[in-house]
Amino acid sequence: MARLSVYVDGRNIWHGCAAVGHPTYLDFWKLGAWAVPSARVQQVNYYDCPLDQTTSKAAYADQRRFLAHLRSRPDTRVRLGYRGRRAGGVMVHKGVDTKLTTDLIVDAYNNHYDCALVVSGDGDFADPIIAVRNLGKTVVCTYVERPGQAPTRVLSQAADSVRLLCAADIPCFQRTL
């Protein structure tokens, strides 16, 4: 059975779920088994930025519980970026995509997996996905299908396959905090 590593763009998938009425954290081991049934999940890699507790104390507490859960598992790597400001004072997440991309490529080069599942709809991951495929690895992408929004064509072209997560599927992978 193929070795599967899951690479999760945390904010991307959370906002995708929220956009279809399911603001939730997911069980990425179940999601991996669903997206790539021919492989065994051996590691989940989760990338996000810490929330600011002054924005929403409840969301901050939920994220901390979820991160604590992830960190409690020996088969999980949690890597956090930081919050920065753009011109005009808009807060943005920084470093998350770079960390995910670096780990995706380095882990492929070091033969830590046979197949990677990238959990994100961010087309910026297309080039790193192509690089990993050029190393002989299989890459599957999954992200939330949003009504009225076409699938990310650049990811469809870069990955071996794409498994869209529809709103009806999300409760099957919901993680209770």
C-alpha cells in the first residue's frame, strides 16, 4: 500500500468549509483515506497562522484546542506562520504557503511518501506540485467545491488528480473540538 502524506493549508480549507456553511475543523486522516483510498495515511502536516485572540475569543480557543489535538499525535507536524500587515493595514497570514511548499518538496526528495495529498484550493501550489511529480511522486489535491465557482484549473492541470469536497461531504470529516 502506498505511503500517503497529507499537507493541509489550514486557513484555506477552513474558509472553504465556512463558505458552504460548515465553519469547522476536519479529521485529516479520514479525509486522506477518502481522497486517496489506495494509500495509507502516515503523516499529516498542518500549516496555519495563530489567530488573534482579540478578534474572537471563541475562534481563538477553538483553534488552540485543535492545534493541541494535532500536536498530541506523533504522526502530525504543525507548522505555523505569522500575521503581518499589508499596505493599508490589512492583516494577512505570512509564511504558511512557503512552509507547506518547502516540506512538500523536501519530503518528496527524501522519499518520505509515495503520494501527497494537498488540501488546498490555492493555485500557487501548482508549481511545487509539478516539481514533486517530476520526482516521481503522485499528487492528489482536494478542496471545497463552492457553488458558482469553477474548480481551480491550474491545480487540475498540475496534480495527478483532484477530489472535490462538496458541502454534503464535510460533516463526514468534521472534527469535534
